[in-house]
Amino acid sequence: MRRIVVSALACVLLLSGVQLYAESNAAVEKDLQSKEQAGWQAWKDHNTKSIEDMVPEDAINIADGTVTKGKQQVLSSMTSPGCMVNNFALSDFNYMWLDKDTVMMTYTATQDATCSGQKQPGKVFASSLWQKKGGKWVSPFHQETAM
């Protein structure tokens, strides 16, 4: 009888831990979604001050038919006066947790933007890798695929 009670308690504790982990993930996912939104807003406003601490030195960005590497190049491409962003919207967020400190975020972005005289795709599938380093979340990789 004692083994049954101990086993039942162990299962209850294990299952409650799974729920706490899921709730913790949900809070992080909401925060990361806000950070992603801030990145797009920085691109629209040509002002990266609010997101500089989210872009690590080894960042890679694949979008608009170009690959930018390194923090300075990524931030410079976001502030380029060659892009005019009228509006954007992000939706359909999904998260794939690779470990407790790494998550791949995917979502759909709609945009009304022109860069270097070329109209940008109205809709893209985007993915961003987020990693917790030194106690803060950074995004070393972002990629967009036109629909």
C-alpha cells in the first residue's frame, strides 16, 4: 500500500512540474513575442536603440534577398534609409523549445514596405532563434521566406 501511495505522489509531483514548466514557457514566449515585435518596429522607425541588447555579436539575418552577418551589419541594415515601412503585422506565432534556454519562434508577417526601390513581399514566413545568454534573451538568427 505504501508503494502505491508513494508512486501516486511521485506522479502528481511530476505532472505538476510539467504544468509549471509549460506556464513558465508561456510567459517567456509572450516576452519573446514582444521582443520580436520591437525588432520589426525598430526596422520601421529606423531606430535600433531599443533592441541593441537583443542582437548578439555573431547575429545572422537572412531577409530581403540578402544575408547580413554580425551585430553592426544587422543593426545598420535595419536603420538603412533605403527601406520605407508603412506598416506591418505579426501573427500565428509558434514555438519549438530546443532546450530550456533555446527556442525557435516561427510566425507570419504581413508588411507594406519598399527597400531600395523594390516593393517587399506582402507576406513572409519568419523564424527567429532565441537563446538565453548571461541571463537575457538574444536572437542570433532571423530568416524570412516570401509567400
